[in-house]
Amino acid sequence: VDFLVQPGEPVYAPISGRMRFARPYRDDTYYEGISIQGEQYEVKIFYLNTWLAPGLKRDVKAGDEIGKAQAISQKYGPAMKDHIHVDVLIDQKNIDPTNFFL
């Protein structure tokens, strides 16, 4: 699911768990993301600058600021609205996150 954002807007952890650095694109190191492994779910969030360096992990609580939204429109052009992309997984399988955020 995508959430419209303004570049530089704070992004908050939707769940508590162990956060690690992730990249949405192998060939583009500008764009960043994170993965949070919680007790029930794993949540991946892309297109945010985070202070967590690759290879490091950190515990976060739901509601902690985890980064600042990036301008994904710079990669795809003005037709692309700036957004963060969020995946929710159970047992490494994507689930429909619609009800997760209601």
C-alpha cells in the first residue's frame, strides 16, 4: 500500500520490533527503506531516509520516528506522487495490508 507524503515528512514505526536497513532498488543506492520484524508481522517501508546504517539493527517501538520521507518523484518524474510504500508480511508472505492500517 502507498501513503502520500511530503518529502522530509517524518515517518513513524507502525509496529514494535527489530528494525534493519533495506534498499528498494539494487542498482540505486539513493533510495532507502527499513524492515521491522515484530512478533506477528514484518513491515517493510520504502522511500525514506533513515539514520540506521546498512548491516545494523535497532529495536523500535510503534510510534517511534524511523526516518524522513524521500522524494520518489525525482526518480520517476512529476506524474509520480511522492509516497512511502508499505508491505506487511506474515511468514515472509505479503498480506493485504488494507485492514492493518484501518
